[in-house]
Amino acid sequence: MCGILGIATNQSFRNSELRSLIRTMGLWQYHRGPDGWGEWIDDGIALGQNRLAILDLVHGKQPMASVDGSVHVVFNGEIYNFSDLWSELAGKGYQFRTDHSDTEVIVHGYSEWGSDVFNRLEGMFAIAIWDSSIQSLLLARDRLGIKPIYYALTKGGVIFASEPKTILASGWLEPALSTTALPDFFMFRAPVAPATLFEGIEKLPAGCWVKFDRVSGMGPEQRYWQPRAGEDRVPSNDLAEERVETAIADAALSHLAADVPVGLFLSGGVDSSLLAALVAKHSPIQAFTVGTHSKLDESRFASQVATHLGLPLNIRWVTGDDFRSRFDDWCFFNDDPVADPSALALMLLAEHARLKGMKVMLAGEGADELFGGYHSYLRYGMYSVIARGGLARYARTLRRLGVPEIDRDYLGSLVNLRFFGSAHVLRGRDRHSLFTDDLSGVISLWEENAFGHAALNGADVRSAMIFDQQVRLPNDLLARTDRATMAYSLEARVPYLDRQVVETANALSPRLCIRMLPPQMKVLLKSIAATHVPPSVVYRRKRGFNLPVEQWLSTDFAERIADFLSERAIEVLNYDYLTAAYRDHVNGRHRAALLWAWLVLEQWYRLWIRGQARPGRPAIIADEDAYRLLIEAYEQVGA
């Protein structure tokens, strides 16, 4: 796990210039890898790595080269099947110089299989490979988008990094807001790949690789994998449970591989509780959770699970004052902004876990999108039945009955039913009132293309889950988790998103995930979990990672919100509408999701478009020499 970055250019830069440049860039993402700095510069190519040492602590340094020096690799992530690939490649005659580095498997794997190596890797990864034999740079991202990679084409060449701020630090790109990405940001709580909110910076979509050739430039994205609904061939519910539990248990065990301490985020919900139960059989693991001293607090359920499994539980109590005082810290790390308030709490929990000695944490991300964990799937299933029942012609009448706005969106699309995503922050009125006339022409076209249609798959509920796997997971939830944990040099692993688990889940019948009558979510996963932890924990109302943000917006953030509403910094936003929305919120008609997204955007705009951000001293500095090296380059450049 680490931060990676690099430059490939055809222009005549001295090696010393590129060295100073990537060191300056590396300072901005030092938090991703405080254990060391690695670099390789040669003839217009520069690769860098901020290392967070997890495996092969002594020999696993990067950039790593092939024996003949034709291939150089920097890599962020973990490859869980590296031992199998190691044996296969050794059998083909490849000589390994490290002890057990998964990076060296990528080096030799690329030499043997070329770009086909990406489909052989099981794990989470963002990879950059410079192949001098074809004078090309390859960038690749794992199947579900667990690890990020960004790139920008500039006059000087292509720049890539683990974070957008690192690309901006090159000075080769003038920061500008991409207004066309704003509807995605507000609707889905994040820009959807390949877009970012930065004009000129793209993020590689999940399951894709791309090649930059020094002669022909950047080629098209090549997709090597994507989630698909499989055919349900399980003859019984019992067999389905057995297959799913085996897949999750195998994934959980593989994700424990590390040469450093491993912990677990335990919310007390179904996903993390089942994961804790399966892991506890193999490792005396510590659990960590958030508490809030509010009616939404779920730390008591986490305590109940931890006691049942005999796990030590660490609670990080979070207050509105924490949110207010640490908001700017979060916005620095949240430079490809995610508008999920739980991310800030997760950052505080990551800090707590790191200070307790953890370096790797397991998380339950992905289970909701695989096994039907959102109320939005029930809603979509209900409207699918209505649409198939020939009731679409009554949609206008139904919309007049005073139904909630979220239902108005579905009633308005019954003729050609769409899934609006499980975040669904913007309702119809918001979409056509939040932005000024400058964006009005964009909205209609965006609405036609942004959402998942039932026609994508015959199984309506499964098509909604596939949509979330492609949109919400890589752009919102996984980005949130990566950013919040890496802020404190902590690696997050997500066993539910192991390929075998994903493909097993996507082959299940929707009835094993969602039941309409009586309404029930995650049917099969709850049945499995109830055999491992108290059923009272499993069969309770879903809250998710909830926080009293509604209250905090009206109190702790009131002064900042008033300042932002007064300044009106972002020209394409309708501040009269936002002022009315905040007034409604204070008066009890809650608009927390919309207002939090706007609040995050306002601070992001000040930090990154107006250039107010500065690289502060990281919380964790494991290698003082490496840190000093990067600081000196930053000061010499005069940034």
C-alpha cells in the first residue's frame, strides 16, 4: 500500500528537473506512505512512490525493475494471490530477488503476459508500468476500483498520481472547476469516472487500463472486467448460503496476509459483524467503532458483537465539535470530493486505530451493493412491479397524491423505468433549481444518461445492484474509505469485494437478496450472519453509518454556512435556492444530504481552485530522511 506518481514526457527535461518535480509532488501525498520514498528517473520518465510497508518490509521497495531493466513498476495495493502467481512464474524460469513482494509478481507477470496480467491479479491495485521496449506507460486499476489512480494530459506530457492534489502540485495544470461534473457530484455524492471536478484531470474507471505512447499519445481505455449479473444455478437456499459463506470466509482469510498488525472496523451491522465472526476464527483481531452519544449511536451493537466474539473493542467518540474542527483537515484529503459525512468520522476512527498501533484494517464495504442492503432496491423493485403491471399511465395521477419527492422521480420514469442510485441526493426539483441557467442545458441530457435502466438486465433488482457496483462503490464509498484511512497511513481492505465473492453474489437470484412482502433486505446474508452473531443484532432496523449531521449543520456549522451563502463563490450555483434549503433544514424539513454536499464543495473550491491548500506536516512520519528530502525539493521549487 502506498502512493504512486509519475511523469512521461517527450520534451527535453533534465533528470534533475524531473527529480525535483516528482519530489515536490510526492510531498503532497506523503501521508499515503510515510515509511520511505522511492524514485526512478531516466530520459524523460520519472516514477515515484510514497511507501507504506505492509509486505516484505525489507525488500519490497519501489519503483521495482525487471532484471534487464526494460520494465519499471510502481504499485499501490495488495495482490492476494501473489503466492500462486509467484510459483507459476518461477516455474517459467523467472528469478525473484525479493523475499515475498507482490510487486515483483507484477513485474514478472507483465514481462510474461503483457497487459493480460491485470486480469490475473486478485486484489486491490493501482499500477503504473513503464515499458522501455515500446516506450509506453501503462496505468491500470483493480476490478471494483478499490484503489485510485488519476492522470492528466498536459503540454509537458502525461502526469499520474494517487491523488489529484499531487498532479496539481506539478504546476503543469491550471486548476479549474469542471462544471459538467457537478450534477454527478450532487446526485451520487461524487463525480463518476472518468470525470473529476477538475478540468483536465481524469480518474481511471474501475476494471480498466490505459496506455500512453510517446509517439501516439494516450490511447482509449481498455476494460478487462466489469460486474455482471450471472445465471442463478443454485438448486437450494442452503447450498446458496454455503457457497456465499465459503467465498466470504476464503476472502477474509486471504485479506489477513500482512507483516504488520491488522484490525477491523466494526459498526455492529450485518456486514462487519459477519466479517468479524469469520476473521475471529483465524486471528486475535482488534475491533474499532465510532460512538456519537446520540440517538443514532450504534456502538452498543458493536459492543454486543465484540463481546460475543471475544474481541477487544476500541470506541472513538465523535461530536459536532470534532466535525467542525476537523472539517478542513478532511477537505485537504478529500480532493476528489466525496460528499459523504460518514467519511469524516471514518477519518477520525482511522486516526484512532493508527495511534493504537494498527496499520491494516478490514472493512465491510460492498456487501450492501452485492446482497441487497439498501431501501432503494425495495423501492426500485416495487416500481418495477408497477411498471410491468401496466400502471404507468396512472403515473401523473399518482404523483398528485402528495408522495415524497424520491417517489416522484420513479413515478416520472415508469414508462422507461430508471434506477436513480442508492444515494439519490438530488430530487427532481433540486436538479432543475440548484444550478443557474448556465447549466440548465446540461441537466436534461445528463438525466437521460446518468441513471441505470431496467433494460440493462432482466432481473430488475440485480440490475440496480450492478449499477451501484459500477457507480456508487468506486466513486463514493471506496473513495471515501481509501481517503479517510490513507490520511493516517492506514491500509483498508475490503474482503466482500474479492472477485470470487462478487461473482458468486451477482449470480444469486434477486429473491435471495430482496423480498418485497414482507419487506426484507439482505435475506441470505442475514441468514448466514445469524448463525455467527446474536440474531438481535442481525434482524434490526438498518441505519448504516449514521451520524447526527442534521443537528450539527444547524449548530456547529451555522456560522460557516452563513459565510458561504453570503460570499456566493461558485457562479453556477443558485444560492437563493440553497439559502431556502438551509432555512427549510433549520425549520425541521431536513436537507442534510444536499447541504453537506454543498458545504464540502465550497471548501474544496477554496482549497483547490483558489489555491489556498498547503501541505501541512503529516501526522505519521516514519522516515524523517525521506520527508526532509521532499520538503527540500518543495522549498527549492518555491511552491
